[in-house]
Amino acid sequence: MVKVSLDIAEQKISSNPKVNRIYQLMRSDLELQNCLQMANTMAVKRLNYNDHGPVHARIVAGTALEIYDYLRGHIEPSIIKDAIGDESDSKLVAFCGAYLHDIGNSIHREMHHISGCIVALPILTRLLSKIYEGENDRSIKIRQEILQSIFAHENDIKCLSFEAGVSKIADGCDMAEGRARIPYRMGKVDIHSLSALSIVAVDVGAGENAPLRITVQMNDSAGIFQLENVLMKKVETSGLVNKVEVVARKGDRVLKRIDPATSE
């Protein structure tokens, strides 16, 4: 099992050359980084919500690559299946979709999955041209796959690719120690904040009844609210619901278990 944290990002990025190259380009891109900073200005400073900026982007992107590796041997990535690219291209799509999924918050929280595609379009066009020099057709197709991941990360939108599904599930996993993906108003005591603060850690690893297990460690059963209303909604519309099991624990006690057969 691997703990969902910033550490995942550094480890997974360094072991994937094409991903590492696009990450270095994104990290040094003035427009992209300022948009991520503005995502937190809108979410944290103006709405008093929890983090939706650069740290969240890195955690989700690294987690997406971790989830990718657990599922890869059990389902064929869409990029490969549809003859768009190879596994390195597929991982790049999963990574970029995860890293950029919340960039639309730089404009507004409302409909940020749509505005995110608008903001990301010119950035991706510019950066991918450096990765796919002389391969304009592939660059455009890869760009559209990443935009699909951004658009489909909203809870009720069905993912149309393996890569988008991986990114979407990774987004739902960043909810430990107050990082819950239901935006909650900091300083306000309600089910949103109580549930978010109840989650101690999230781990991903191989499951018993599915290729991927997500274990959510809680100090209070209030954390079930986050699990059911964010993580499971993302799993259910990821297109990968039959490949994932989720276990909620309080210490050694299992509070809730959701197996693939009962998740549909």
C-alpha cells in the first residue's frame, strides 16, 4: 500500500521520462503556474474552501500514476487501444489530466470543469508541441484526451477513457487531514468539515477482489460522508468501477467495505 501524498508525485514522475519532461515544462510555465495559484485565490481566499491549487495538483497527478500501475495489467489503456499512442503517451495523458483538472477554478468554482478546458487548451497546445515535435496529429489527439480528463473529472460526468478514469479516481483520493474533495468552508462546523477532518490517511494498493484497493483511515465515522459523496461518486463514473474496492477503517476496525460487485 502507498500513502497518498506529495511523495508519490516525486517518485512516479522521475521514473517516467516523458511524464518528467512534460512536468518540467508545466512547472516552469508562467501562465500555467499562475493559473494554479489563482485557482487557490478563488477557492481558498475568496470562497474559504480547502486547497484546490498547486499542491493538490501534484498530489493528484502522482496518485494517478500510482493507480495507473495497479490497473495497467487488468485493462488496456484507451490511448493504446484506440491507436493514438503508446504507454508513455497514455501515462502522460493520465498525469496531465490529473495535474490540470482544477485549473478552471482560476476563473470561478462554478462550471470549473468547462472553464478548465478553455484555460488549458492554449497551454497544452504550446507545451505538447515541445513533446511531440513534428507529430502535429498526435499532439492534437493527446491534447484532446487530456481535455476530456479535465471535463470528465466532475462527479456526474462519465469518463470515456481509461486515462480520464484514473485521473478522476486520483482526485477523489486526496482527502486526508482536511484535504477532502467536497469543498468545505474553513472555520464552519458542519457535516462537510467534520467529515473532512475525520479522514487521517488514504492508501492505494492491490486489492483482494479487485486490482485496486483504496483504504481510507478515519478517526471518526463521520468520514463516511466524504467517502460516499465524493470518492465513490468519482469511482462510479470513472468507467473503472469494476476494478476498484474501497475500505473505510477506524484503527483495525472496518467501518465500511465496498466491493466491485456492489458498486455498480
